[in-house]
Amino acid sequence: MKRLYLIGLAIVLGAGLVFLAGCEDEEETTGPVQKETGELDNPVYMFVSEIAGNPSIEIDLNLLVISFGLLTDHFGTPKAGKIAAGPEPGTIQEWVYIDHDSSDYWHIFECTVLVTYDDGREFQFSGIDSIRAGYNSTFTWDYDPGTTTSLNFRAHLNYDVVADVDTGQYVYHAALDLAWPNQSDFICNGNAIHCGFMNYSGDSCRVDMCFWETITDVYMDVAAQELGSCPISGQQSFEFTLDKECQGTSHIDSLDFRGDWAMSYIYADSSMNITHENATTRWTRTEICR
């Protein structure tokens, strides 16, 4: 009897050791992934940062200026300040005041806008932009630059891109909320999705991409609006996917950048900290921008 008891005890203890060993192995595999520090001259990083950095932010700036332009054309008086990185209001080729939502104070526009940059790039936007003005904690039907303390933009736009021999098509959905702490500066929060493709080097390579963006407390002062400086503070974060299909011998064909990526721009102390990362590697750089 005593022998059977000892055998049973040995079996129980053995099972316990196996259980503990299994738990120990599981703990070892659940730690954070240690990513490599990427070199800034890496060709994959250089290409991804070129197509997924400033161009993504430019689209948001374009929406702000398009919306300010619609407000100016419709109500006649602009809000103080303008966005230097975007188009002038005169580039709005056509707009129609479709409707208004009297219960929620939205002004709904259908518009077509051509944006041309000094480097030759062209963006052709078309779609719906809804705008709502607020004063303190309430919404107002009339937009008055002297008293308006907040603006809400809800955009659903298509846009075509032409840059030398490169062309692309995208859809862009955005919800941006602006608040004015004073008469000249504003703080932007919101989120956006833009998805589409670019044909590079003629038609030899097509890159499909989709971005999910979050904007958190981006503070735009007069220098950021009129001189093209970076914001004083805040953050823009992106998650995005990239894929490609190439024919021929384009330099893009040799780059392996397919998959999921993340990117962030953090503004502070007259500089911006920029991070790009994929599943294995993280690239970080800091630029003085004011």
C-alpha cells in the first residue's frame, strides 16, 4: 500500500514538473519583440519614408485648405491664418452647396479642386466635404471668423495624383476637428483613412497602399500655417499596408517592403521625431523644423 502511495505521489509530482516547465516555456515566448535598429540609408526605408511620410500629411493639409476655401467662398470672410502647404482658395475649380442639416448644423459641399505644387505634382480632388462651426460648447448655423471657436470637417474625397511619370488614384475619408485657443492658432484632432495605388516609373511598378491615421493635439500656430513650419506640439500616427506588382527592371522591383508598417511624427521643441517600423526593424530620425 505504501508503495502504491509513493508511485502515485511520484506521478503527481512528475505531472506538476511538466506543467511548470510548460508554463516557463510559455512565459519565454510572450515577451515583446525586440526590433533591430534600422540604418537610414537602407533602400527599403528610404523608399517607404518617401511614399508614406510627407505625402500623407500633405493630404490632411490640403483638406484643411480646401475646407477653409469653401468657407471663404460661401460666407465671404476667412478665418485668421491660412495653410501655406496647401492650395490657395482660387484652385477650387467648382463647388456646389448641396444641402444643409438644420438639426446638426452641417454645411454640405460637393467640390472639385486642383492642387499644383512647385515641384510639378498635381492632385485632383473631387467629392463631398461637410463643415460645421461652433462657439464654445454649442454649434452655430452661421460661420463668423470673429466668434467661431471650433470647426468640424467630414470629408469623403477621391483624388488623382500626377508626379512626372508617376500616377496614382486614392480614396480619402477624414474626420478632423479644429479648436481655436486664440484668434490665430488652432489645435487639430481627428482620424483619416486613405487607400489607393501609385504607378511608378511609368507603369513598370504598381504599389498598393492603405493608411489609417490618428491625429492627436497637433498645435498649429501662425508659423506652422503661413511659413510651412512644423506644428508646435502633438502627434500624427499611422498604421499602413504596402504591396507591389512590378514588371521590368525598375529599382523598386528589387525592394521587399510588402506587409504591415507603422509610422509616427511627434512634434516638440522645434523638431519632429519620425519613426517608421515593420515587423522586424525600427528606423528613427529627428529633424529640426522650426
